[in-house]
Amino acid sequence: MLHTYIMRVFSLAVTVLTVAVIIYVFVAPPPSMQVTRDDVPLLMGPIEHPETGEALDVNMLVRHYRGD
């Protein structure tokens, strides 16, 4: 009888904590989840060009494929 009560309390605590964390992440997203207006992550590093090995800025690639 006691173990059933303890499991219910534990399950309720896990559910409440999960919902609270999801709400927190959507209300105040961490810097790693923030994006620019072009949906490029802010903390994204440069991309290596496959042929030349040159480091390319992701924003430059977005502008190129968008046609700017």
C-alpha cells in the first residue's frame, strides 16, 4: 500500500517537473536555441568548403542560396 502511494507521488513529481522544464525552455530559451531571422543558430561555427577546405560563414551560404 505504501509503495503504491510513493510511486504515485514520484510519478506526479516527474510529470510536474517535465511540464515546468518544457514551459521554461519555451519562455526563456537558452542561447544555444536562439536563431537569427534566417533561422541560422546563433552559436553555429563556420562550415568547411568540401573542395578548398576554406572556412565559410553560414550566413553567407544562406544569402547565396536565397539569391541575395
